Amino acid sequence: MSTITQTYTRTDIRKVFENFQANLQMLAIRTQAMGLEHAQNHAYDILLMAQEECLSDVHVQLYDFYGHLVRVYRYSVVGGIVSDSQRPGENRWPRLPNGTLCVLIKCSDNQKFEKLKQSRKLKLNWGPSSLSTNDSGMRNDGVRLYSSNNYGLQRNTFVGLKG
């Protein structure tokens, strides 16, 4: 019988989510589908959710002017990571100033998330969404891994069949 210990600190989580923040800011600038300050507020809140251990996944979705899904980043929190962290990048998303960049979260612990919302530490008002996080019908276009001391974030990229 063996046991696996996962030891990481809030600093490890912050280090990993600095990569997420860099990606989200680059996407906001590149696509022009979200303001930079709004992207920074999303990144701030998502870091808090990760530190409170209530975050499971983050979906960043780019829609064109007609509402068609063009690109998706799915970030999944993973533990037990021992590989080296990759740098943020590979953000070759199209410029869509009339498009929409949406950020959706999946919680791993709804009670912790509700407690965080009630603390009034979050900058944005998070609530349910009718947008789908189903990536079927899209082509997987690669994986990146951000990690620090057994804490990791795996980013999968999905591209619309037309994009």
C-alpha cells in the first residue's frame, strides 16, 4: 500500500495562476473581444477561487459577431504534477473586436464558492450561465501545463472546425 502526498502552498497556486492571468490578458488584447481591466478582474477572482480550493475548471470561449464559437481554452486544476511548467503563450486567436470573450467556471466545492461570494472579496458578480462548456464538435489543438510543487493547471485548446 502506498500513499501520495500532495503538498503545495498558496504561493504555488499564485505562481500557476500568473500564467492563466497572462494568457487571459493576451487574449483580451489580441481578440479585442474583452477589455483589459475586465480580464484582470476575471483573473483576480479566479485566483481567489483557486486559493480557496473551490475551482475545478475555467473555460475561456471566443464567439464571433454571429454567436458562433470560434476558440476555447479549457483550464483544469490537476494535482500531483511533477513535470516542468510551460510558459504562457500560443495565443494565436483571431482579432474579433465585435466578438465576445466569455469566462465560465466550474466549481469543485459549491459551499466554499458561496462562502467566498458572501465574503465580498470577488470583483465580479458570478452566477449561472446558459452557455455550454461542451467542447464536442471542436478540434483539440494542443495542451499546455502550468505547475508548481504538485499543483497544476492543464490548458486544452479547442478550435472550431471552421476556425
